[in-house]
Amino acid sequence: MSSGDVVAFKVKGLYLAAVQIQTASESESSGGDLYTLVPSENAGVDDVSVHLEVVRHGEWVGFRSMVAKNAMLQAKKKGAHKIAFYSPRFGIYEQWNVVEGSALDRIHWNSTVVTLQNRKLPHCEMRVQMHRLGVVEYMSGCVAQKGAVNGSLESGSIQTMSGMMVQEWIRFVEKEKERRSALEARVEKAVEDVQGLQQWAAQQVQCAREDVQEEIELLLEALNDKNEALADVNARLTTRIQWGAALLETKKATILGRRVLIAWKLLAVRSKYCDTVVLKMRRRNQVRMALRVLDAWGERVAEKAERRIR
């Protein structure tokens, strides 16, 4: 925070505005106008009554209000209002110490909570939320908000606001340009990556199609070869069967009968063996069924006995 900064104080969500509480005609002792700093429900950030110009001298800072006729914010020993704007001079009553000042100088801030302690009256403290609104524009050795001394309050406010936010606006525009340029570069890079990925995917799909086509052709050739081989085998088998049939017809009836008898014997032995196996399996099943019935009967008897005991 340095000289020329324009700030505004906020307490409990309300801006502190400079309000006149005493005119020169009402003050007999001092003979000057008196303004105080109070929360206002109607004042906003664009209201000049909440704008305070920072005046810094070393570690001490002061706050000047254009609405209060360029008077400095000071702490008062007496009176109903302990915080007021009265004198334009930057004396020890108008000097304040920002407790968090060293920390604020090391960081960039636009809004922060600070504690202000008066130099002359250290027990007088203010805990406020400070908003940085901009910087006062200096022209030809004078402050812009002081340039219209003979003008109205509204014209002075317009002159102040016209030069106050220029630097901040330029910084914002430059940052926005940089962000948009970076974003456009990222978007272009992403588009190029997507196009490259599409081309690579198309190439991969084409290569896969060619490989599959080659595999299909090879499989068709192998299938044709196998079909030809099977046809040859089938022809040979047909010839052999025909030859065997002719050979069998030439055999004698006795040899054929003997073979039939031997086959019948083998079939009879096999049938007998199968009958034996089936009989054994039936017996085993009957035994298992009887055991299950006995187990079930035993469980039933045991249940009845338990019920009788109960």
C-alpha cells in the first residue's frame, strides 16, 4: 500500500462513508466542518463518499476524503465521534499504523482485513476490511481529484474515477489477452493433436483391414487345399470299400458263420456283464435307500422322544 492508492473500508458487509455531522456555523470553538466515518446501507463501491486516498509517510499512513473537503481521517480524544475528518494536515492525530503492513507489502492484494492503530492515541483501533479500488492519477504536480476546486462534487467524482481505474483496467486487459492467447494456443495444439490422432487411427484401421484381408485369403486357400485332399481320400476309401465288398463275397460261408458265432459269443458275454453290473447297482441303491429310511425314522423317533421329555 502506497501513496495515491484509493481504498474503501467495509465493516459487517457495509461500506464506511464520510458523512457531515457538523458545519462551520454550528462549531463555535473550532470553526470548521466535521465529518465522520459511519456504515452506510445505501453507499456502494462507486459512491465517492467511501473513497479514501492513501497518504503515506514512512510506516505511517493517512486517509484523505474528497467528500470531507480533503480532510484527513483522525482520532479524537473528546466528543461523541472518536473517528472524524477535520483537518487537511497530516499530523500525528491523522497518522495510522497498519498492524499487518509488513505482510501486505510482500503480497499482491485487492481486499484484506487490517487493523488500524492511531499514532497519537494507540488505544484507538479499527478492524476493517480494506478494498483497493485503484490509484489516484497525478497531473502537472497536482492530484486529479483536487483539480476541480470550483466545480461541483459530482464533477470532481467523475474526474477521480476517470483516472483511478486506468492502470488496473490496462493490467486486467493485458492479463486477459495473455490468458486468451494461451487458451487459443492450447486449443490449436489440441486440434492438431486430434487431427493427428484421427490420421493415425485411419492408418491403423487401413493396415488392420489389409492384414485381415490377407489372412482371409490365406485361410481360403488352405480350406481349398483341404477340400481337395478330402476328396482324394474319399475316392480312395470308396475304391477300397468296393474291393473289400467283393472280397467278402468270395469268402466261404463257414468262415462267415464262424465270425458271426464269435461275435455272438462276445455280445453274450458283454450282455451278461452289463446285467451283472446293473443288478449290483440296483442292490446298492436299495441298500442306500433303506439306510436313508432308517436314518429318517431314527431322527423322527428322537424328535418324538424329545417332545415327550419337554
